[in-house]
Amino acid sequence: MTPLTVRAISLRTAVFTISSLALLALPNLLQADTIVSQSFENLGDTWNFTSAGGAASSIAGAGDAPPNQRILSGARSWQVTNTTSTLTFDAVDVSAFSSVSVTVRVSSISLSAANGAEANDQIKVFVATNGGAFSATADITLSGNSNSRWGYWATNTAITNVGGVLSIASPVSELSTNNYSTLVVNVPPGVTSVALKITAVNNAANELWCLDDVVLAGTSAGPSGPSIFSHPQSRTNNFGTTATFNVSAFGSAPLGYFWRKNGTPLSNGGNVSGADTNLLTLTGVSGADATGYDVIVSNSINSVTSSVATLTVLDPAITAQPQNQSVPIGSNATFNVTAVGTGLSYQWRMDGTNLSGANATSYTRTAVTPADQAGFQVVVTGTFGSVTSAVASLTVITPQLPTWNFNNTNDSVSAPAPVSGNGTASLLGGVTGSFVGGSTNDPSSGISTNSGWSSTGYPASTANNKSAGFNFAVNTSGFSNIVVRWDQRHSGTASRYTRFQYTVDGSTYLDGPGYFNTNTTGNATYIARTNDLSGISAVNNNPNFAFRIVAEFELTATGSGTNFFVSTDPAGTYGTGGTIRLDYVVVGSSSAASSPPQYLGIAPSGGNVQLTWTNSNWTLQAAPDITGPYTNVAGAATGYSPPATDPQMFFRLTNSVPGQ
């Protein structure tokens, strides 16, 4: 055994420097019994503690100064860097022991040779006895000194008695063996219980305090039967997770452990391990494991039984809740749930009402309308019970039909955004865009930045008929009787004829009603155009609707003349540099799905309240919480009085008949 040089000792009030090891009580060094210990390994540790700050870590620190001194034994230690960490250890019955002491091993580590513990970096050890509170003043306070660093191999030991108030600083700065790696607090005779608190204060990210091998030791008064000082604790687990139960006991060795499930002895195998140790482990728990567990601890003298700890297993358990959905009208909304458990089945609900055939882990609401806006949840049922998910709300987004006025000259000249509503504009056939003077029909024409969208770079006169110009994609979901209006202006050399085309599938474009003939000298004024698509039902309520305005050959536009582009100016010649401008493009309609506002009146009535509304197509729904789930109120027509004995309720009106 490596000899220790004891440099500091406190006996209540006096502090001495001594050199004789024989004067000191070091029961843990003299083959005393370990009552409990904590090496931060999880398994095998018997002195339970709670913590705030710091962490158990397996980092050994090969590049530290000094290297590989973070861990004394095993694979982990308690490491504290740039924080304050407090470890509070449970009170332990020591009535069967004499010469009791607490030992803490400590090292001071730096991530570089240029740092270490300063005077305000401290380790404080507090010992409380006989169920009393911890003193405000530590029994041992160890402080750093000008970047002092040492490993567990440092040779000094600091010793005091409980209440001795020993305050010491590292005697040597920088790296040295002449430092304190062992802190000991001796417990007076006659003490029946001991609790421990350690506070480690560290103020820099490149230095650490490391704690390991915290031991409560003493000399056994003689053979003794087992005594339990930390009973197994009840716990709640999700299905499929691992549950552990721990017991801490002392007594004459060897101690035997016999775990029981609901009074029946357990043996190792299946999902059970540690049935004959102080730590019982149950893996992959299910509802079948939900019951009480206790342990019999015995030795050659007698046995003692722990209190019963109850395992509650959430079987089934929801591990991923359905999430709120916001989707455009006409699209699909899918809700998902992830659950674990035994023999699972599923039932989805809409506003508290079961949905027929909705019995899977996901539920899809197809082609949603505003009437589908509701709360959706799922009941998961298993062999050992059921659980209801959180409510996920479906919000149906009704697009607003767009208007473009092209007045934002900082916008993209190839894809300007609408000034209101939703839609996408683009250029076709290789033409390029710019913003130039706009139409007087634009309501914003009075502003200095009134501009239109100009295009140029059209195909050669005999090439690419009806392929170059402007394109606008507009989702008409929720709308019918679509009408498109715009203002159009040509330069003299631009194509005289343009065609309005539309698509209902997003790719195949059809010629719209009529062509447009701009037979002027050009460069003059915008001409207002309108194309009424109200007679084309496929355009209504269509997320794939788009239209375009493209240059057209004279022959295909009029049925006669030349089979190429001709100029707007009859006296001129077509040129690829001619310009076609648009302004104030508006898509309008009459809505197919909107409803006028409905008002829910609330008025006192005979000591109660009366709820009234005017349209019998609307249904009154109620819920105990504003988030739902909502259910239809039976017997409610256009007036309703809730029973006076009802708890607080939330009410709303819903309608499945669009437009009413």
C-alpha cells in the first residue's frame, strides 16, 4: 500500500500539522468494513444520492494535466467543470458499527498545463449525524492555489472530526504530489446515522474537480443480521421500457437477496435479471409486469423484508401523439399515432364521435372542406387497458384568389408575387421580363411606382406558336364561376395576336374562348381584357388550375392569313424584341364554399342562459375544454338552455352545408 502523508487534521477547534500516521483514525485504510459506497458506476454502488450540477462521466482525460486522473476506479467518476455541483447522500444507519468515518477521493484536473484550481475553486464536505440537518459550515473545505493540479496519486490526506471545521488550501501551485487527494471525516462514537453532502465549486470550462470512491466505513460491533436502510421505490414505466428496483442493506457478510413479484419468488430468465442481487432489472415491461415487488435480504443470522414497491406500466402507451394539421382545401390531411402495448387496436374520433372504419395507426381525411375543420383523436385499446390521445386540430386553408399589380419593382422580374391572395406568375418560352409603366386601370395608378410587367425576347416569326408569354397558376379550391381580367399593351413590333389558354390538370393547356387582336400602331395604351370561365365546371374548385397569355400565329388565331407571327402595327414588321405588357391581373369568382357569418346569442333566461342562432342548418356543439373534443348537443335546434347543474362548458356552431 502506498504510504500517505497526513498534512492536516482538525479536532473540533485546533488545527495541527503532524507527521505520525499512528495518531489518526483511518478505518477505511485499516481493513474496516465498508458500510456503503458510491463510485458512480450505477451497478454495485450502495450509497444513494441526489445531485444538482456536474455529471458522472467515463471520460478518462488522456490529454489532461495530469493525464488519466479523472477516474480512480471503475469506468466513471463525478466530474464538475465551470459550475457548482452538490451531491446529497442518503442517511445511513451506523448503529451496528464503531470507528465510523467518511472518505472522499478527489483530483484537480486541467485541460491544459496553463490552468488549474484557484482559491475560489473549492471542495466542501458536510457530515450530518442522527437525522440532524447539515451545518452551514463545511467539516472540510479544500481550496485551490494558483492553478494547482494533482491526481489521485497526491500523497496528502486531510482529516477532521464531525464539526471540526477544517479549512485548507492546496500547499503547492501548479502540478505536484504535495496535494490533498483524500478527505476524511471521522464520526464520534454513539452516532446512529450518517448523511453526507459534497459541494464542488469550479469556475472555468478548462478545469475540473473529479470525485470518486466515496466510502462510509466502520468496524462491525460483531455479527449482525441484515438491516435495510434504502428500500425499493415505486415507479411508472411505459410499455417496452426497462424498470429497475434497488435495495441498500448492511449486515454481516455474506448477504443474500431474494426478490419477489406479488409475493412469489423471482428467478433470473426471460425479462428478469438480478433476482439474487441488490438490483432487480425487468426489461421490456408490459401490463403483465405491473404489480408489487419486494426483496428479502438475509444472512446467517436472520432475514429482513423490504417494503413493497409498485410497478405501474402504461400499457398501452402513446409515444408519439397526432399532430395539428393545416392543409389547403381539397387536399388530404393525415393524422398519425405511435403507440406501444399488448394487443393494440385503434379507433379514431372526430370531435368526440367515432369514425367508421378508422381503425389503423393513421387516419386520412380526403379532399377536405371547411366542414372538416374539427378535433381528431384516437383511442388506443390493449389487453391491459386503453389510452386516449391528445386532440389534433385540422385547419382547412381556403386560398384567396390573387391580384397582381406589379408595382413592387424590387420583386422578381421573372416571377412577381401577387399583391394579394395566392398564386404564382412566371414567364414562358424564353422571354425575359422587366417592370415598366403600368395601366391607368390599376387602382394604384396614381402612385409614382405604378408599373406593369413587360416581356420581350419572343420566338422568331415562324417558330413556337402559342408557347411564349406569361403563365399564372392559381388554386381555385373552394371557388366557382372563375373570371380572369387583365390589362394588356403591345409595342408595334410585338405579335398582334395572343391567346388565353387554361389547364385543369396543371400540364395540358386548352385554348380559352376567343383570341385577342391588338391591331393598333402599338406603344399607346393598355386595353382591358376579360375571360369568363364560369361555364367551364372543371375550372371550379381546382388546385391545378392555371392560365397563360401567349403569342399566336395569325392563321391559328383567325383561321386565315399567314402561319406565323404578324406585327401589332399593320404597317410594321414583327420582331423578337417587341414587347407585350400586362397590368392589374385579377382572378375573381363567387365562392363555392364560403358561408355568411353566423351569430350565437347568449342571454339570461329564468336563472339560466339561452343560446340562440338563426339558421337551423347549423349545429350546436359543446366541450368541457375550449380545445375539445366537441360533441353535438342533442335536441338543440335554433335555441338551447344548458341544464343549470352542468359544469362549465364551451359551445360552438358548425355547418356541413357550404354557403348556408
